[in-house]
Amino acid sequence: MLEAPGAAGAHTVASRAAELGVSVGYLTAAVRSATGRTPGQLIRHAQVLEAKRLLAGTDMTVRRVAHDVGFADPAYFCRFFRRETGASPGQFRREAHEGPATESTESTTLW
């Protein structure tokens, strides 16, 4: 549901319906019937997945990631990303690069 990387554009249900040549109502009903989700939820999910991929796998700036997933305003992208994931883009990137948290391994002596 997203264009090629670098193609910032309107990621709206209306624009997707127009691309497909159907009404918003028809698209919403068809998508909900097939997936149990709304088209808007699918679009947001795709944007979050692509943003996570770019943040974890590249050294692109947050501004560039925002643009590539369809946001003209990096500040709005940061609010969107935090709302959807619970972490800021920078925090997500740091955690992705650090890997999963590991518990401290204390040496224990068996007697």
C-alpha cells in the first residue's frame, strides 16, 4: 500500500480508493471483510513497518525516513511513530542497534 521508497505522497484511504477506481465505502467494506481491519489501519501498519525497517537497517536521518514513508513533517512523523509503537524513532533505532536486553549473569557457586 506504499509506493516505492522515496515517494512521499498522500497515504489516505481516499487516495488509495481513487488509485483502485473504487469508492472509499467499497474499499473500506472490502478490506474490513477480508482482514478485519480498516484501510487506514493497514496503511498506518505498513508505514510503521517500513519506518522500523529503515530505522533499524539504515543510517538515514529521521527526516529522510519520515519522507520515505509519506510524511512531509518530521515532527508529525515522530508523534505518529511514538503513538503507534510507544517509542520515539531515535529510541527505537537505539534499541534495535543494541539488540534485546540481556539479564546480567551473576556467577553462582554451587556448594
